Amino acid sequence: MNEKASALRRQLIRNLDEVRLERQQREPLYDTRCGGVSDGTVASQLGAGYDVLAPGKRSCPYHFHHAQEELFVILEGTGHLRVAGEMLPVRAGDLVFIPPGPEYPHQFVNTSDAALRYLSISTQQRPELCEYPDSGKVAAYTRGVRIVQRPADSLDYWDGEP
């Protein structure tokens, strides 16, 4: 492959076998290995992650986005999508569409005895606001800034102003 083709490949193409996975674990409920598929590419409006969810565990906390829309592609295994207060079965080959908004809080739960592997693809609107119904937290983030707190802990609008 010539230099230009090699450079284009690095900017445009990723293979899941090459994605560096980091373990995110919080016993007793959470244990997943995940990595950024789109990291380092020229993608500017789409992001993609690859997740390997351990048997009997949950992915991330139950949450919903105010700005980002998500698409999950179940690659291997079975489990459940906890969404809008329901548990829906998912299996390899399923595509899961989650729009932004409080109507669709979501979380994957691996209810099987084998790994559940999936791609998470999302629009990358920033700033973003996420809410976590189970814990009452709110997270606001944009490039380089992430704030997680509960609304009851928030400062008065005028706090610290002259």
C-alpha cells in the first residue's frame, strides 16, 4: 500500500480487532470492556464505540441524553435492553435505535452466561446533558469539560458574581 493509501486507511477505517478496550468495572453490577472505534478518525459528527459486556453485568448506568441519538448494533450474544422501565430481549443481529429525551432512558444488561458484544454509534452533539434516573444525577459535558452532580447540589445562579 502506498503512503497516501496508508494515510487514508488510518483516517477512515477501523477494525474491531484493533480497538484498545479499557475495563470499566464497579462491582457488583457493572463490568464492561469498551473502546472508541472512531477515535483518531476524521469522523466529526458520528462516534462509535465497541463494548464487550460481561455475563450477568450491566453496561453503564441507566441514562438518557438530551442531545445525542444512539444506534446499537448487537454483534454477538444475548441480553436485555432496559428501556423506558421495561426489559426487552436483544440478540445478535438486532439494531437498537434510541432517540434523545426522557422517554427512553436505557441500559444494556447481559442476562446470559456469555459475553454480549455490541457497537454503540451516536451523533456527537456538544454540549450534551445526560440524566440518570436511578441516582438522580445530571452530567453536562463538552470537549474538555465534564460536570456530574445532583440538581439539589447546584449553586445559585448568582453565586460568586460581583
